[in-house]
Amino acid sequence: MCIKDVMVQNQVGLHARPATFFIQKANEFRSAIWIEKEERRVNAKSLLGILSLGIVGGTAIRIIADGTDEEQAVASLVDLVESGFSDENR
């Protein structure tokens, strides 16, 4: 299991469009992946799950992956979040 905390950089947070980019990136990996905000954990491959967390800019989240490519998955998703969901990291 690989776990990493990251701060959401973009001002609007993980609303529909950035959440979609996040899910697309998460689906590139075979590992099970979750996002945690405070005490809630949701499947990182679920749009409704991510949107239900209400993640806004400046929010700390935890990305958790468990599987054969867990370290690559977490590193890639952390890079995406830290970039503010810019085009070159999608």
C-alpha cells in the first residue's frame, strides 16, 4: 500500500472537469485507488465519489493505492494534483 498527502493547488478544487481528468489518470493503473479528505474515503475512479467530498482549492487530500503499480499510480496522481491539472500532466 502506498499513501501520499497532497494539497489541491487549483482554486476551484476537484469539481467536474478536474475530477474527470483525475479519474482518467487513475484508470490508467490496475491498483485500487482511493482519495481521503478528513475522515471520508472514496474510490478515486468514481466521479460521484470524488464530487461528494467537496474538495476545494487549498484542501489537503490523501491519495492511497494498493496493487501492482501502486507507487506509480500515487506518484502520477500527486503530480497531476500539484500541477493544478495542467495539460502537460494529463
